[in-house]
Amino acid sequence: MQSTPDVMALAHRINPYPLYAELRRDHPVCRVEPGGLMAISRYKDVEYVLKHPELFSSHGLRVAWQPEWVGDNPVAQSLAASDGEEHARLRSLVSRAFTPVAINRLDEKVRASAARLAEGLLARGESDFMEEFATPLPARAISNLLGFDPALERHYKRWTGVIVGVTPVPENEEHVSRTRDTIAEMKRYVQQIIDARRSQPDDDVMGLIVKGGPNGQRPSNQEIIGLAFTLLAAGLETTSFFFAHALRLLAERPDVLERLRADRKLLPKFIEEMLRYNGPIRGLPRIVMADVELSGVRIEHGACILPLIASANRDETRFPHADRFDLAREQTGISFGFGSHYCLGAFLARLEAQAGLDALLDRFSGFSLIPEGVVWNRSLVTSGPLKMPVRVLPV
């Protein structure tokens, strides 16, 4: 292994698992590029970091999402990048909209959207799976939930791609201008929504946020914009990449596809194992709040670390035959986090996954990828394709 591996190198974005295995074995805590982050690769250490926010602050996401070259980025001041009382206060503004009862009300709409999109794939025969299914399905769900104009859904992927595509060092000047312009565009739109909800209250998520918390606390404009940014990015990016990874596995493992088509009761198991085996979350940057030691390596107060969720989910000491996709596996991964930072949208993500996979299994007996057309994202937090051409085989 090179002395300072680049976790953003294309080969590692496409398939990071050989590097992660080497890190777990030989360098469980080591410096990586970009930005000289300290990567944490073993399950026990990643779990410890996520369970102790008092020692490992989510403000690390502020460092990751708002380097100096970006300027103001509201998502860096929001829910995912906060801790303690601030996190609890912001979470209380939206938690009512993410209960199982509230999310189940979307089930019929999500299934109808999935059916229409799957019919579109069927009619085309060959198309970009990201553009035609994996992105628009969660986009429509998040529009319904937040109360955004559905006409703007075509912009969501571009918006969220820019947000999570922030890196410690920009790729070039075009990357700088694209990022700043897109954030400004998003801020203008969300401000319009805020103004509309203040003049005409609604019971969608944006209406709840603008109204304020159960104790009458009113969030600032900056906090509302940050919450909207976070919910949009989290609700779209991770779910779209889940579908991409799931379809890729089904294309490579027709035996798994046949088992699912024969027995839909296996779908919940498939979803949990897919999240562990090749989920959409790469890592979650944190700031070390006191000198600490992990796997025999001392990390100083103030260091920025990168707990590698995807590596922890392949740790052989936690998951027997971790590199094997196993529908009978009992252990689940840690893709949704722990404790106060457990993913607010986990129930919605599972609902969308079940509905989307059902729609695909109803109509297709096979999938084949077109590798030369795949384009991968560039992000410290998420991992997946921006474009993924696919051919479908009807039932």
C-alpha cells in the first residue's frame, strides 16, 4: 500500500473493498487523502466512534462540507453536522414527519411511482437506470414529504450531487464555480418555500419546520435552509445509490434474482444484506474532541477522522465470510448509524427500497449492465454511480 492512499481515486470509488481489507489488516487507523484525514476501518473502532459523539463530534461534517473554497454551505450547519442539544432541537423540528405512521401514508404513492418508472424501463429496453428509475423514485417521495414543487425534481440530483461532492480541495475552477452557484440557486428556492409557508401554513415537512418545534422554538432562516438541504440530500442520494448497487448485484447474481422473484418474503433480508454488503454510505467525518487511542494509534484532539462505514460492514471479525453476499445472514450492518444520530429517514428508505424492488421484480427476469457507460460520483460520504446504463430482460 502506498504511504498515504487516496480513497477518492477512481479505482477505490468503483471498488474500495480491497483497500479497506488492507487497511483493517495492516493500518486500521491511518492518514489518507484527500485532506490528510485519519481513516478508521475496523468495525469495533467505527462503532465506538459513532456511539460516542461526545468524543467524536459531527462537526467533522462541517469541515468536510464547508472548506474555505466553498464559502457558505447551509448543510454544514444543519442536523447531520450538529451534536448534543443543538442536534436534539433541530431533530425535533422534523421527527414528527418521519414516524412509521407518517411514512406509511406515502406507501401507495411510492408504489405507484415505482410501477410507472418500471414500465418506462420496460418500454425502453435499454436506458440509464439512474435517470429513469433510481433517482426519480426517491425524488418524487421527497417532494411529497417536503412539499417541494414536483416540477423541480429534475434538478434534485444535480443539487444533491454538488452538496455531497464537496471535497477538501476542489478539482478545478469549474468545480468551485459550479458548487457556489448551485448552493446559491438552492438557497433562493428554499427561501421562496419558507416565505410561502409563512404566508400560507401547510402540514408538509417544510410547513412543520417553519412553524417551529413543540416548545414554540422558531428556527432561523439559515437553520431551515440547512434542514431542507440535508433532508433533500439524505433522502435522494443514499436511496438512489442503494438501487444502483442492488441492481448491479442482481445483474451479477441471477441466482439471487431468481430467489427473490420466487419468494418476496426474502426482500427485507435482501435489503439489509445489501446495505451491509455494498451500501451507499462510504464514511462520516468526525472531529476528535479529546486525545484518544483507537487500535493502538493515538489520535490528537482536533484531528479530523473518517470512520469508514463501508469498511466496518465488511469486517471479518464481525461478519463471517464478510465478502460474501448471504441472504441467510442474521447480523445487520451499521449503515443507518446509532443512537441520537440514527438515520431519521431509515423507515422511509426501507419503504422505498421494498416498493422499488417489488416493481422491478414484477416486470424483469434479468438485467445486464453496460460498463463503459458508468460514471461514478466523487464524495467522501456517499458512493455510487451518476450514470449506469442497463439492459432489461422482461418477464
